[in-house]
Amino acid sequence: MKKRIFAMFILVASMAMVACTSTGTNDRKTSEENQALKLLENKREYYKAQDKEKARLEAEAKKAEEEEARKIEERLKKDAAKAEEEAKKAEEKAMAEARKAQEEAKLQAARAEEEARKVQEKAIEDAKKAEEEAKLIAEAQEKAKLDAARAEEEARKAQEKAIEDAKKAEEEAKLEALKVLEKKRKGN
């Protein structure tokens, strides 16, 4: 950039020198000035060509950078799309597993509930059986008490009858003995 400014400054200065010279100067000065101007023109063209080459290289570099950025962006988009697809698949898989786990949990809960219901029914049935057995035992005990009381009553009645019969037999025996004694007395 500095070279370019310097070249422009030299060019302006030489043009000013040419403009300031009078038409009456000799050809030698003019030819030296022309050579200087040509030299300056050549330098200007050289720097201009360098600037064009530099601009072309910068444009190519910029284009290459843009192309690389575009490729990177495309690759990032593809990677993002792939990652998004994988995330979607993972989410679907997780949702499917969650649904499966939920169904399994419901099934297990239903099984546990059914088992608990059966256990409860069996416990109720066992309790009813135990209650019936206790009732039967109580009835049997009551019947045994009644039978024991009846037997005791019958034994008491039998004892009383036996005592009564014994008394009757004793009285009869006494009466008989008295009759025998009276017959003996009468016979004597």
C-alpha cells in the first residue's frame, strides 16, 4: 500500500515537473523526462499487476475460505441432523421402553392385586371355617355339658330310685320278717 502511494506521489511530481517546463527546453531533457515517466509508468503498471494478483489471491483465498466454511456448515448440518435423528431414535426407544415398563408394572400390579385378593378371600374363608369350627366346638362343649348334666341328673335319679328301691326292699324284708316272726309266734 505504501509503495502504491509512493508511486502515485512520484507520478504526480513528475507530471508537475513536465507541466512546469517550458516548451523551449531541449530534447535531451524531454527524453530523460520521458524515460523517467516511462519508468514510473512501468513501476505503476507493475504495482497495479501486483495489486491485481494480490486481490485475485485474496479473492481465491476468500472463496476457498467460504467454500471451506460452507463445507463445514454442511458437515455440521449433517452431523446435527444425524445427532437429531439419533436423539429422536433414542427418545422413541426410551418411550417404547417406558411404555413397556409401564405395561409390565400394570401387569405386576394386577397380579399382586389378584394375589392379595385371593389371599384375602382365603383368609376370610379360613376365618369363617375357624369361626364355624369354634362354633361347632362350643356347641359340642355345650352338648357335652348338657349330656353331662343329663347323665348326672339320671345318675342322681337312679341313685334316688336305688335308695328308694332299697328302702322299699328293706321295708318289704322287714314286713316279711315280721310276717315270718308272726307265723312263728302263732305257730308257737
